[in-house]
Amino acid sequence: MKIYSKIQYIAFSILYSKINGNFPKYNYKNLAKIFLHSKENDINLFEAPEKEVKSFFEKFSINIFNSRQKNIVGKIKEFIDIFANNEKLLMQAEEEYILCKKNNINILTYEDDLFPKKLKILDDIFQPVYTVYFKGPLLDFDKLRSLAIVGSRKAEEIGKKLAKNIAKKLDKTFIIISGLAIGIDTFAHIGALKSKIPTVAVLGQGLNKIEQNLYPKENIKLGLEILKNSGMILSEVPPSKRVNKYYLLYRNRIQAALSDYIIIIETAEKGGTIKTIFYGEKLKKKILIFNPKQEQLKIIQKNNPEVIKGNIKLLKNRKFLSFSNEDELFLLINSKTLLENTLFNEKEI
């Protein structure tokens, strides 16, 4: 029996997506622990009487909040008010639901049978996805092998060509996952379209009227091409929300969770690609990094040295698997003895 309804799951996604500037309004770990504890204890916080909601927070607050957090009492009162006086929030969720219906946006919630098991590993780092909004067919992430191909927006031609060729040479037992950004993402999607294998674009925005509102605008045509060719565009962000730095940053964990292999083409020392690696490590994914040959490295460093600094640092300091061309990569991903990745501290990158 499901604990929460579809509208209530949309409400959770609204709470997760509320922002102050570029930061979440509510601590995402607090919200995740509230959700997970309520589900584990069969308590629907939207339908429970206020007395029961208060009792829930009295019982689990020590598990939900970190003792180092400021004003925990105030935060508890705020969450009690959210769930006990939820009319406005649920009305917003109804509006998002109607928007989905009007724009042919599909909705998949955490307790649905078809919700990808791969996404549920995000519970382990207290960053669950409550609701998936998507266009296109629902691909079988738990059956097909999936590669996240990611890298710099300011990619060099060597990297663009490599991303495209990797996707072009895969067969239909694979899914290509990327973020539809300018640069490496674009060429990964193009390569998948060329080889007619499923490709998935994970967005940092809502899906309302993406034919007008999709970010970046340069890739609107590519996004629509993905949908025309049985690909999938998805987001955890309610459809009415426009693109935001916070949404873009945290969609990287979805790319990492849905993938079996994370392929790093070109990366600077900071940015979204590094964040994807961070999540990939936490989720114990196989991470493979492009290690250009000497002549390639010279060209990249001459044209745009920043774009390869991340690769060099990661390969030098970490025990990541590396490849110099698509053939080497395919040997690795088809190997049954891939090495375990070594955890690293986000602050060290």
C-alpha cells in the first residue's frame, strides 16, 4: 500500500525545489530524513492530525536534524506547520499536476512500480528523488546498461569528436545519459541519435513548454529531436520552474544514479562534471576518464588548457580507470573485472 498520493509526492518535489537565490530553502537532508522516516513508519504527514505530526517530530527529530544545525526548534516548528497546514502547498501541487496534463508531461513517483531502482540508491546519501517528470517513453534503466557521458561546456574538438564517436559505436543494449548542455553533452546526444540508441537528457528545470523554455536555447532543436527519436527528457523539478544554478547542480546526482558508467571526456578542476564524479564515487559507480595521448594533450593545452586540467589532476591523484580512445573504453566497459573506485573528499577537488 502506498503511503503518499501522487499529488503529495508532487508537493514533496515542490518543497525540494524551493530556493533562496541559488540555494535550497529547506535543508535537503532534513527533508529527506523526514520523508524516509515517515514512509518507514507508515505515517502520511499530509493526512495525519496535527497532534500526530508533532509526535512524529518529537520522536524522530534527533534522527532528522544534525546537532550542529542552528535553530533546530524553529526548523521543527516550520516543518510541522508545512505538513499540518498544507492546503496551500497541496493546491500548488494540484496546479503542477494540471500543468503536466496540459503539456503531456508524464509523472512517476517514488512508490510507483516503474520507478527506477537505480534512483533509490540516492536514499543512501539522503538525496532522494521524490517525483520524476518526463517526456518521451519511460526507458528501462534497470535492465539496459547506461553510460553518462559528461564534460565541459567549453569542449575542444578532440573531446567533442570522442563523445560523439563513443555514442555512435554503442549498440541498442545501452542508454546514453547526459545533460543537454552545450559542449560534450551535446555531442554525446548527437552520437546516440546517429546510432539510433536511446538517449536521455536530464534537465535542471521544469518541462513546461520546453519548445520555448528549454535551457540552453541553442539546444531546443536537439531536445525535440531526442523526443522524436524515442529518447527521453526528464527532471525532478516541477514543470513550472525555470532553470536555476541549484537545479543544474543537483541534477548531476540523477545522471550519476541512473548510469552504470560515468564517462568523463574533458573537465576543468571545478564545475558540474566534478560534482557528477563526486556523486558517482558516493554511489560506487564506475568512472572512466579520458587520458589524451601526448599529441592530443598538446593540442588541447595550446587551445584551451583549462578544459583538461581536471582530467590531469584526477588521473594523477586518483585511481580512476582511463582510456585514450573509444576502443579502449569499450574494452573496459565490457570487462567483468573493473577496478573499484577510491573514495575522495569533495573538498580536495
